[in-house]
Amino acid sequence: MNIFRLTGDLSHLAAIIILLLKIWKSRSCAGISGKSQILFAIVFTTRYLDLLTSFISVYNTCMKVIYIGCSYATVYLIYMKFRATYDGNHDSFRVEFLVVPVGGLAVLINHDFSFLEILWTFSIYLESVAILPQLFMISKTGEAEVITTHYLFCLGLYRALYLFNWIWRFYFESFFDMIAIVAGVVQTILYCDFFYLYVTKVLKGKKLSLPA
């Protein structure tokens, strides 16, 4: 465990907590893409099936359980508890255009052609694009609540910190995972415009909007 992985995990956890608190305290999921949250639930489910087959550490197990539990809790709040506040009209991104190609890529390019390894690879690829429905929704509505931008910033920061984690592991542990690194770079690039708008607008007290 290095400082980049730890802070990346904490940033990821902070993003999840911010989102859940936003929904619960406002009693509304307005501005939140349910489709992105479903994709994240799929990501954690397919990635952490090894909970049933292997044990690494208490920290590792706890974080996996938290990620899975919180992702399904978020989906429940959006589609069940506060369904009346969900803006399905603007959450219109065609997720099959992400899931199907990613699934095919996971079968073709992986470290080992086994069931769990293909699912793990699928989760890595899918996570890199899972935020697209949320960004698409913000683009359609024209703006995002400040609390939602904080959630997105923490989520993007988590992925950026994990890139440094891979660099650290390469230099100090001689560990290199091309699939995880390429997917992480793609995901970080998707956040670049958002990071710029976050710094130039949100941090200056303005509302964030994405170009339509």
C-alpha cells in the first residue's frame, strides 16, 4: 500500500459518501444519472467476485464490501426510494453502446482467458467509461448542482491518483498492468474538461455547465 493508492481509495470513498448524502439529505436524485450508477454497480459486482474465492486483507475486503453495498444502495435510492425525483428524460445515454463493446473487448484482450479474469477485465474497461451517462446528462441539462460537481471531482481525483499508484508500483515493485493503466488514462482524459470547469467555475462560486 502506497500513499497514492490510499488517498485514491479515500477520494473514491469520499465521492460515494458525498453522492449518498446529497440524495438522502435533499430527498432527491435530481441531476444524478441512474444509468451511470447502474454501470458502477456492475463494475464493482464483476470486479469483486473474488470475495468468494480469496482473501487479501481486512482492509481490502472491507473496501470491496463498502463499494458494492453503496453502489446498490445508490441505485435503490434513485430507482425506488426517490424515483419520483429521477429525471429519466435527460438520463438518455444509450448504455448498450458502452456495455456491448466493452464486453467484447474484455473477451478479446485480457490477462488470462478464464471466467473471473474476463469479468475483472470487463470491470476495468467499463469503469473507464461508466461516467459518460452522467457527463452526458449534465451536458443536456446545461448545469450541475455544486454538490454533484464535488462528487464528480472526487471520483476523477481517485482515478488520477491511481495513475500515480501504477507509476509508483512500476518503479518500486516492478509491477506493470497495461490493461489497468490504459483504462485509467482513458478515464482520466474523460474528466479533463470537467476538471478545468471545476477549477475555473465551481471553485469561484459559479455553477458548472458543460458544452451542449
